[in-house]
Amino acid sequence: MAHGDIHISNGGQFPIDKNPMSTVTHAVQIRNSGSSVDYRSDSLDLDKLVGTRAYKGAGVYVGVQGNVLVDLSNSPAVFTGTTVTDTSNKLVDAGFSGGDYDVLVGDRVENLTDGSFAFVSAIDSDTTLSLVTVPGGSSAKDIFSGTSGAPLKYAILRPVLFEQVAAGSFLPIKVNRIYSTLTTADDIMALY
């Protein structure tokens, strides 16, 4: 018997060791090709979007085939640390080894002091990362300079790109953000 199968036991009640299956009770249109609706965002999680009642931890439905770039809910940070200098358009630290994962081009760097963020465009060395405004972009972004050398805490997070998601697909994942950059799929819904 597969998990989620319903069978009669314990006097006709669900077995105590299994949770009853959850169903979708809310749907929020995130992107609609036939209208001006577009709540994809490179800078805001679903629960911070204005004009929608979206929440973090959404499942994703894709109506028109394409790519979808997301932040997965409850994903651990790739790396956390404190800056050691305020070099323009760079993140400089004592070293990026020793984290849970290796830092990669495309990872999102968040300044935990003010919430600003950028994306890793190049790994210059074990101690220096170059930063840009959007993944794969060329416009440099500065989120650490101008701090008078005061150390700032940061986190490095990993967006996940689902490529060529077929039309009519439901992605059984929980996401906090659906990016506008690199998301080419259309008719996207957040499901709860």
C-alpha cells in the first residue's frame, strides 16, 4: 500500500501514524500571458508582493512551457559570514570554503543588515566574489560598500532553475520566490 492510500482501520478512522492527504485550497495568479498580471519578482518573496494574497511555501503550476527560477522554501544557506572590507561591487571575506555547499555563479547574496541583494557573477578567488543585479547579467551591483569598513553579515542562497517545464505541469515543490529574471514560462499560479 502506498503512502496516502486510504484504508479502513482503527474502527473506521485514519491510521494514527499517517497524515491525511492535503489538497489545494488557494490559488494565486503570478503571471498571466493574456493580461498585465505579473507578480514575478527578483527582489520580493511571495508574501511581500503588493496586490496579491500570495504566501511563502507555494506549489507552482505552469500553464505555458518555459523556465522557472525559484527560491525553494526552507533551503539552507549555501554560506553565511561577515564581510572583511567594503570593496565596490564585490563580496570579500576570509574565505568561502567550509560552508554547506560550494558557492556558484548565480547564487544570491543577501546583505542581512539592510536586506539588499545581488547575484554572484564570478568567483574571483577563495576570498572574493563579483556581484551583479540579476543572474547572468553584466550590470555590477554594490551592496556592501559605503559602510566605512564596518563588517556586515550576509547569507548566500541558491535559486533553482527548472528548465523547459512542460505546459500544464505542477511542480511539487514549495517556493518562497518566483524570479522575473530567467523565468520564461507563462500562466504561472502559486498553489496552497
